Amino acid sequence: MQTNLRGRDLIGTQDWSKEELQTALEVAAQLKRERALGIPHPLLRDRVLAMLFFFSSTRTRGSFESGMAQLGGHAEFIESRTTQIAHGDTPKEIGEILGRYNDGIAIRHVTWGEGNKYINDVAAASRVPVLNMQCDLFHPFQVLADLFTIQEKLGDPRGKTLTVSWAYASSYQKPMSAPIDLTLLATRFGMNVRLVHPPEFKLVPELVDQARENARRSGGSLELMDDFDAGFKGSDVIYAKSWGPLLVAKDDAEGTEITGRYKDWITNGRRMALASPDALFMHPLPADRNIEVTDEVIDGPHSVVYDEAENRLHVQKAVMALTMR
Ligand code: CP
């Protein structure tokens, strides 16, 4: 099958077929090899990506900006505090106007109940591809980098156990977009996914149902659990991060109170020892160190968090090269 992704949006991994996602992963591997060999790949010379940020970022901003430069183009940083994007400019105007200035529009908008709708509204008005740099529901570039990392470290992901778990954090009510999108993606690629969380931290039910259907089609599985230790037992990949109780808390104060009931949900050496001896520890970062995960684990031999962060660069370059040509 010929895969032509020119002009396509990427808002959630479920938008693309498995073959299209596999193509992106293969191109990412090629670009990663070429960069290691010092082979330039100016596939997007003179192309410009507008990057709209309604929320802060380190990895996403840095990797998209470096990625566009490495592809011979330019990335334009537009953030909500110093521009009109958070007030006055409607999503339709953003899609129409920035679509005329640029060859792609990338957006981070994580506000619960708003971000995904905003990105879809921009996409509906845009003549150029719209790329989701994280919304309230999906974080496609993070989870593509996660799957790429799992394939690099463990080979064929089919039949491997991936524990996607909630963890306690005190910093803020983090979005649930990475665990949702990773659960959707890993079940499509035949992994046995354990989704582990306290009862108040359910993910969006329709998307969990979609992941169950993905697993049925791929020969993988999806198991819902509420016992943190049990989630580690014999697992090949531990992906434990915090998210807010966004489906049940009416405000931040209630979310903080509910979150505070589970301060013992920390990934530590004792828990990692329950996993497979060669298990990977993954986290999209930033992590609340010694609250979500101990230094011993995140800096230890199981951790692949820096390779995971690096792979953001390679998968994003692949998707930009495929969609913005
Ligand atoms: N993982 C991730 O998206 O990191 P940033 O929030 O720093 O972009």
C-alpha cells in the first residue's frame, strides 16, 4: 500500500492507520540514522511551522524548533502571553490566517474540555496540516516517541506487557493525554496493556472502550487494575505518571484533595524489582522527582527517559517531513 501523508493533520494517533503510523516510525529511524552519520536532510527547505503554545513546554518546544531547523525550515514560536491567540483571535481566524503564512500549524492547548476542540476548530479552517503538540485528550508525538523507544529497546512490541499507571504528584493536576494516547497506540500494536489507577482517576470511558477494541483487533489486551504493586508484577515496561482526577473533581482544590489520598503511589526500587528483570522505566517528563518516582529509579539502569525525550525529535521530524512537504 502506498502511504501518502502530505497535507494530513495529526491530532490523535487514532486518526492515522497503523500502516501510516508505522511509516512515520520507519522514517524516524531513517532520519535518526542519517543524523548520527552527519547526513543532512533538508526535506522542508523554506517551509515554516507556526507553533502555538497556550501552556508551557520544554521538550516539545525544543524538539519541534530544532527539528524544523534540521529539516531546513523554520519554526515560529507564538505563545499566549505575548500574542492575541488567547483572546480575540478565534480558532477559525487562526486556521485561516496562520494557514496562509505557514506550511504547518502546531498547537499545545491542554485546558480540560477546551484543547481538543480548539485544535479541531483550527484544523477545520486551515489549508495546511495541523499537528497536536498536546491537548487535553491526546499527545500523539509523545506516544509515538514512546512506541519508537519501546521498539528500539525491546524489538517487536506484540505480546509485551506495558503498565500505564497513575502516580502521585504534588506540582499540578497534569493532563491525561499521554496515558490515553499511549493506551490507544499500544493496544493497536498488539501490546498487553495494564491500565492502573485509583478509582477516581478513570480515563475518558469512550477512549478506553476504543483501546479495548484496538486490543481485540490486534491480538493484544487491555486490563484495568487499581492495585499499583500488582501492576508492576512481571511487566516489561513501566510507564507511571500522574494525571488529575479530571472526570470527577469540580475544581483544582477538590482535585488536589483527591490526589493527596494516594501519596504512596510512587515508583521506587522495591516496586521496580517486581517487574521483569529487564523492564524499562518510562516517563514523558517533567517528573516530580522523589514524589512520582525516586531518583534511584529515574536515574537507574531501567530508566530510558532520556532516549524517550530524544526520540521526540526524530518522530516529529518524520511526521513534519511526511505531512508538510
Ligand atoms: N513531555 C513533554 O511534552 O514535555 P514538555 O511539557 O516539556 O514539552
